[in-house]
Amino acid sequence: MARDVADFRSDTVTRPTDEMRRRMADARVGDDVMGEDPTVNSLESAAAELLGKEAALFVVSGTMGNQLAVAAQTERGDEVILERTSHIFRWEVGAVGAVSGCQTATVEGERGVMTAGQVDAAMRKMEDIHMPRTALVCLECTHNYGGGRVYPLDEIERISEAVRGAGARLHLDGARMFNAVAAGAYSAAELAGAFDTVQFCLSKGLGAPVGSVLAGDADTIEKARRLRKMLGGGWRQAGILAAGGLHALENHVDRLAEDNARAKRLAEALAGLDGVTARPEEVETNIMFFTVGSPERDVLLGEHLAERGVLIEEAGHFPWNRCVTHLDVDDADVERCVEEVKGFVESR
């Protein structure tokens, strides 16, 4: 049943389910900085096992997880290679430079996906006192700005080979990686296998109220744990939050396929309206873009929808309007969005 507001702005707006709240309320807790929170320890162990990594670290956000990965695998003056529209480059407040003292080199991917050839060409292979060292390459899957695009596993493996050949390391910003898993692209362990470190969010499609996980080899995660404390990220009785993440991993991964299907259905329905441009063939997971013809009309559409209780991410941060399906969006919300967009284009 549709609620008062159908919120397609982001999957970060999800609210914990009643079952998740009960599990959080009943969580066993301790001081995590002392390593004594049993629920945090359980979450970290479960995440590491799921991704096939030696260790994992519970952190406050995806941005913190990404930046800890950068800081733990680089030295000041190193270079980090990123896709131009990646979250780490566009949306993390310049933290690669501010926190780790590294410079960035960007590559223009195709809907967020870089090729191994592009990465290989961008890496510094010559030992030269004038040049920074290429220390880390970061990929993003699914790619937010690319409309939830799934990174092809064969391309990831070719990139991994090129990166290791240059003596660098590889990090995955996997904030929405489980949407790719739910799309049938690969298992979580298959995706994570090519990377030295992997970050994924619990607080997006998985529906936990807060938190992300960084996984990798034991030495890197231990270094990241120390850096987390340095940045003020040391948890105390964080098991209350970790319990929500555990519930999400155990109960909300498979259901992400429903979100992916709803995004596809929304894109197909909007593409069928006169005056609307959408590309359902590009919708692979839970993000879709559409436009009603111009930036000015897109702003008017956003206002029109908001007045009627439908919220979207208006074009501006993204090339077109963005809709994201998630735990708190149902079939009725999708139909409602389509009908309200239809009303707008038919009235103007």
C-alpha cells in the first residue's frame, strides 16, 4: 500500500523494519574499541566470510570505509586512479587529498566503467623522482552515476591483472555491490576476489539505519582500524547498530532482486509516455534516470511531484532525474510515480 510519501530520492532513506528494530534492541554489546562487542565481532566475521576476506571492520559510513581503504594502502604523495564520475572522486569532499595526502588521476569511463587498457595507460610505471607512485586503483560497483551499472567481472579481472603487474593495489567501492549480486552477475565472493579491499554499505538497499563494512587482508584491516580510531571512528557499544547490519545481511540480500525489478519496471513505464525519455535497457539494478526534455522542465517536474507526495532526485547532481528503488518502495509507489509523471507531461 502506498504511503503518504513515495520516496525515490535514494536508498539511504530506508527505515529499519520491525524485525530489525527488535534484533537491535536485544543485541549483546560491549566496548568495541577494546574488541569486546560480541555483535560487532559477529558482523565483522560474517562480512569477511561472505566476501572471502581475512578480516573486516565495521565503520560509520561508506565514505569512511573508502577513505580508510585509501589511507591504509597509500603514502602521502602517492597517486590514486579513479573513474571521473566515481563517488570517491565526486562526493567525498576531497578526502583523498585532505586525509591521505594523495593526488588523484581520473579516467573517463563508459557509464562509470573503465577498461583495463585505460587503467593500464593511466598508471605510472616509470621510476622517476619527479612522479608520484601509482599506489591504488579504485572501482565502483554498482556505479551510482552510471545508473546502477554492474561492472563486468571479466573487465575487473583484466584490471586486477594490470594493477598487480604495476605493483599497485585495487579497492572496490561496493556501496551497492549486493544489488549487482542480486542481479545475478556473480556472488559476493566472486566480485570481491579480485580486490585487495572492499567496502559495502549496510544503510542503502540492505536497509540498516547506519554503517558500512570494509574488508580485506588482516594487516590492512588492522591498519584501517587504527586509522578509524585516529579519525574519531572508534565505536563503544556499537552492537546495537551492528545487529541491524547482521539482520540485513541475513534477511535483505535476496530481496534486492525486487528493487532491481521495480526500477526496470519504472523505467519501462516511463519510457512509454510521450514527452519522457528513459533508457530501460540500461537499468541493471535499482537506479534509473529519466528526463522530460530539458533541465528547466525537469525542475518543474520535481516540484510537481513533490506537491503530490512523490520525491525524486532532480537533475543537477546527475545528468537526468534519478529514481532509486529500495526496501520502502513498493509496486503501488511505482505506479503512483508513473501516474504523476504522466499527469505532468499531459498537462504541459
